[in-house]
Amino acid sequence: MRFRAVFAGAFLLVCGVSSASATMLISEDRGGQIGHYLQAFATLRSSGERVVIDGNCLSACTLVLGLVPRERICATPRARLGFHAAWMPDESGRPVTSPMGTQALWNIYPNTIRRWISRNGGLSRKMIFLQGRELAGYVQSCGQTREATGSIKRTYRQASPQLIRYDGASASGRRY
């Protein structure tokens, strides 16, 4: 994740866009190691950037809800968040639930998300999804923040297999 943060910062500098005017677009992110996401989203929180969730944000990606201020996150109609218990591979490589990792996830999620998770079976090996109208009750719709987000210049960069795309804001870009 350090690579992602450095890459994003360098990319924004090259484009001449300040980080305070940038937007991070999360799309088709399958998650990964919790520590990497903690670091990336802490950097994002400090940057002042907005976050647009457009597509899947699964597993550790959902930590964005607890690490970036709520007013700087929005979701498109395509957004889908997937929650499950943390796991680690055992000696043979099979996934084994990690109580400590699961507790870390739980502690980071906002209370409203914790209540939703509890009502929907809790954090287990089974992925549960928050999307559509139900998601709109927890994360503001990007349509409601069009003026605040402004125009988004589509400059996609793939920093890893987890398809996180960084978009710099620009007056000449496309609108959401």
C-alpha cells in the first residue's frame, strides 16, 4: 500500500493537481491485507481527498468507511460493499478465520455499519453485501455530492491487481 500512496502522490504532482482537489475512485477492489489498507486509507484521510465507490469494494477495502470521514465518501448506484471475517492461510495454505484480524475490522467500522453487519449475520466466512438503496442509508450518493466533487478528469492508473483508480479533479473532465 505504501507503493499505492507514493504512486498516487507522484501521479498527482506530475499532473499538476493538488491532493486536496483529487478524488480516489474505488472500483472492483477485492481487498487484501488489513495492514496495507490501514496505511493507504490513513494517508488518504490526511490528504483531504474525496472517495467515490463505483463497483465492488470488498473485504479490507470496506475499512474506508471507518478511516475516511463520512462526508468525503460517496457511492454510485454500481457500488457494492462486501464484508466477511478476516482470515489467514494455515500451514497448508487453507484459509483459517483470524479472531484478532476480525476484531480489528470490527473496531474500525462505524457503529452504524457494525449494527448492519450484526443484523445480517455478523462477520463470518460468508461474504455479506451492502448495496443499492440499503447502502444509500449509510453512504451518501455521489449524485448528492456532484457540486462538491466537481468535474472528474478520467485518468485511470492501475497500481495493483486490486484495481484502485486515482482520478485527479479538473474543470475539463467528465461529470458524475
